[in-house]
Amino acid sequence: MKQTETDKTFMERAIELALKGKGRTSPNPAVGAVIVKNGKIIGEGFHKKAGAPHAETEALNSLETSPKGATIYVTLEPCNHFGKTPPCTDAIIKAGIKEVVIGAKDTSPKKGARGIAKLKRAGVIVRTGVLEDSCKSLIRDFIKHSTTGIPFVLLKTAMTLDGKIATESGDSKWITSDESRRLVHDIRNQVDAVMVGSETVLADDPRLSARVGRAFFRPLRVVVDGALSIPLDSKIMKTAGRARTVIATTRKASPAKIKKLEKMGAEVLVSPGAGKVRLKWLMKKLGDRGVMSLMLEGAGELAGAAVEARIIDHVMFFIAPKIVGGRRSAVACKSVKKMSDALLLECVSIKVCGADVVIEGKIGN
């Protein structure tokens, strides 16, 4: 359909609102809605969490003037079923909304999709496809989970220009810039779970929380630890009683340590079979718990196992303009011991060349 600049402006605002709910709405999608009358926004809302009113209802509840004859912009097709909340289609019709502009149609197999037909039968004008790609991207986790029962998995990794995730002494702080680390926290703030391997816990002792401004958000923390080597005094275990924590291990783990971890507040899942934790099995377990989206921040070994298990849906590689050197480096010079001593490029430029990314810069002093 033809999209006007006005349509795009109001749908962009609906998308901004929807993003406020990312990481909180599972197993529901993140949705935003804006009500417009006489060219001005008179109401807006977003779905805040499962069981709470949907975006359309939140927008209607925010009104201080009559919505009769107004247009509602919504990122996802309104629902048409009774669940924990009434159908949004009924609320829209009852309010006298004249037109509904939809970003993405609900193609999930979940009951309640296809609200468009009901709206049209009630005489409501329906237009679809405004900023459709952006609206679909908002719910890619919901679509994956609702159709397969397993989470949408994002692999995030950071490396130097010569492909190092740490120096030969094991130091990895910090590979990337402050800005990149802030972006990672923004992403953590929008996912249901963050997963790392035991090697990351042992090397970095992370909290795996999301720090956005002054606010803290703790997604579900998942640690893949086949030998159950996670220290009891690690930051993750010290906060396991306050933040949801899952430790995935194997049958070779010590039953006594499992009990200690559970007593501290962690949930321990024991993978079937011998050998390493089965990642496909783990994804199913997490999906059963309502996890729609997961960011994998593990080091090379866990990342490689995830790729081999074919559980990855999307990747995000942060490449810092630094040269570490060492064995199997693209620059086989003597390796630095600390990441802060890496050779740093200046005046960096980045461009796309075919399917490649070209990074260039001058060697710093």
C-alpha cells in the first residue's frame, strides 16, 4: 500500500513505544500504538508485560478526548480473542475508531491472530504494511517462539582487528569502546535472557545485568557449564537469589555442588546424554519457560558449539581497531599481555565492499 510521510511518522512513534516493552512481554509480542485525530496524537501506549493491557487498550486508556472518528496506528495486527485480556478488536470498535493502520500482520499460529477481518466486518477502515519490515523486526522473537517453541538467538561477539577475543594471557578487558559496551547493555535490556559459557564466568566474572542510564534490568542469566566449575563466590551466584539464574550442566556434575547452587537460588538443568550440554535441548527448555529472545555472549568455544548446533538466528560482531598479535593472528607479531597495550588504529574508516567490510586507519603512536 502507499505510505505517506504522515503514516511513517506516526508508525515510527508506535515502534518507539513498542521498544519500551522489549524483554518484558514474553510470551507476548512487543507492540506499540498511537491514536491520531485531526492530525495530532491524542493517545498512545505499549504492551508492558504479559497479563497487562495490550498496546491498543493502553492507548485508549490514555485518552483525554473522544476517540470517535480517530485513526489508530499499531505495530501489529490487533488480537481477536479472550485471553488474560479482552480482544483489542472489540475495544477499537467500541471506541468508535474509524481507521486502523497496521505495521505487520500477525502470522503466528497462536489463537487470536487475524483481527483484520473482524474490524472490516464492523465497518472499520484497515490499512496494512506501513513500515512493515521494521514492525516485523520488532516481533521476530515472538514469531520464532510461537512457531517453534524455542527462542530467537542473537550471537554477539567482540574481537580485535586480527581476530583475537583475548590476549594470550587471557586478558579481554576491554576489547571494544565505551559506546559499543553501552549498546550491548541496550540490547540486554531488550532480550529475555543472556547466555554465557563457564569460561566467560571464570575469566570475567560478569553480572550479566543491563545498565541503561541509572536503571538496572536483569534478564534471565544462563550459564552453560558442563563440568559445573562456576565459583560459588562469583557475581552471578552471589546475586542468584535476586536475579533469575539457570545453570545448564551435564551428568558428570557433582550432585553436592548442584544442591549448593540451588540453595543459593539458581535453577540447575542437567543435560541428557554424555559429553557436553546439548544446546538444542537447552533452547527447548528455555522456550518452555517462555524465553522468546536470547543473546549469546559466550566466548569462542560456546559460540562455535552454538553455530554447530544451528541454534543461531542472527549475529552481531563488534570489531575493534586494535592489533593484539600472537599465535594464529593475521599479524603474527609478539602478543601483548594486556588488551590495553594493543596497537590501536586512529582515523578509522569503515566501508562495505561487496559482501566484505573494509576497516582502515593509521597506526597510532
